[in-house]
Amino acid sequence: GGMGKTTIARLVYEAVKEKFKVSCFLENIRELSKTNGLVHIQKEILSHLNVRSNDFCNLYDGKKIIANSLSNKKVLLVLDDVSHISQLENLGGKREWFGPGSRLIITTRDKHLLKTYGVDMTYKARGLAQNEALQLFCLTAFKQDQPKEGYFTFCKGVVEYATLPRS
């Protein structure tokens, strides 16, 4: 976590959403599915996509309604922080759920999920180079792209610590 997957997905979403008939960005699927369940998220998708058929109480009916409601529409759907294949199967379904030209953007920490689901194309978010990370830190901390005088060593140490590989 913390590599900027959500931020990148949000930027792509904002840049292209006007090219789609309907669009929806659902953040933090992993946490939402734990707290509210997948049926709730299915209803949220339908609500965001202006589909009124929200009267269902199980995953099967939710999948059917999503597929029937969106199969002729050009849809942009972003599923952020997906952690389990069942989330993809019940929220993103199959290609036939959405009309021609539709796009599903998925962010996850688990590359294997994308392979299992049969994703066409992947992008791996990379971390910032040390100098980029230092510049970003200084912009955030000091509102300038270089450390304030006398803080260079301290800032460099913070950035080095923050960019250490985690296991």
C-alpha cells in the first residue's frame, strides 16, 4: 500500500470519464466489503450509475441487475483496492455485463488476482526516485521544492526512511 494506485486510478478516471455514458469510482473495496458486504456495494454501483433497480438482497440478483442494466451502455467502472476474486466476480462480472467500449479499472495489491480474473492489461505503480520523493516531501512540508535552509540532512533522512523497502 501507499504506492499511489488510487491516486493514479483517480487521475485516469477524471481524465476520461466524459467519454463514457455512465461512470463510477468505488474506493476501498477491501474495507467496504468487510464492513457492508458485496450486496451493499452492488447497490452503490447501481446508484452511482443511475440505475433504479436496487431492490434485491443477494449477490446473484445484484449481478443480474447490473448485467441487464448496463449491457448496452458504455461504462467506466473503477474498483479500488480489490482484495478477493469474489469482489471482482460480483462487482465487475464479465465483459458481457457492459456495452462496447466499456472499461473496468482495478487497483489491487495482489497481482495474482488480476491474472485469475483475466485482465487484459496491467500497470505496476512504481515508487518515486529519491530526488522526486525529496521534492514531494519538501512541497508538502515547506510549500517549496527544496528543503528549508539547515534541514537538508533531516529531510533526506526522512525520505530515505520512508522509501525503504518493506517486507
